[in-house]
Amino acid sequence: MSSISKHTFKQLKFVIPGGVVTFLLDSHSKFWYLVHDADGWARISAQTSLSVGLLTIALFLYILLIPWIKGSQPNYHQWRQSGELSVVVPLLTALMSFGWPLLTFTFSKWTDLGVLQGVMASSAIYALVFGLLGLVPAPMVKRQ
């Protein structure tokens, strides 16, 4: 394990359990069925969950890549004073606060998972995705 960095090991604590639970519950297949083949509110709910999830990922990647895009390192600790972070961080928080419960509701209502496994499935998917996003190397730019 000495070749794996502390950060990578920390992220794998999210990726591995998230991937295992997602696989065991077959939640990825159930979700894609709802997105592509379901009718009515099931499909609308799944597609909304997917859209919110993709927007969340895009904003998270944007935050990671701000140093490369702008050429300067933002002060993440004082994000409220930053022009772009003061908008992106609350939006990202709102999307996650809406997306996870919607995904949980979607699994619970329109699959055979039920409430408890719906919570487990959506939590596992979020853990897997955020664990993988945490493995994306953020470019470092010196502060000016």
C-alpha cells in the first residue's frame, strides 16, 4: 500500500463501497431502465435525477479546474467573498440537497428496492461518483 497516496486511499474508501453496493443492488441497471424505458413520472423523475447529477458533476469539476481556467488559485476558505465561488458553492449545495433525495425517491417509488434499499442505492451512487471525482487531480497554480 505504500505506492498508494493517502489521498487516493481516502477516496477509495468511497469508491469501493459505493461500487460494490451499486453492483449488488443492481441500481445502475434499474436507473438506466427508468431513464430510457419507463413511462410517465418514473421517467421524468429519473431524467431529472440524471440532469441534476450531471450538473452537480459539472459544477464540481468547474470548482476543481478554476485554477487552470482562470490562471489563479481561488481562496476556497473565503468562498463567500469570491465572485464565482459565492454563486457556484451554494448552487452546488442546492443541487446535491435536491438530487440525492430525488434519486432516493425515484428508486423507492419506481423500482423494487423500497425505501431502505433506495436510500442505500442513491447513497452508494453518490459515494462512488464523488469518490471518483475526488481522484481527479486538481491543477495547482501559484497564488498571485
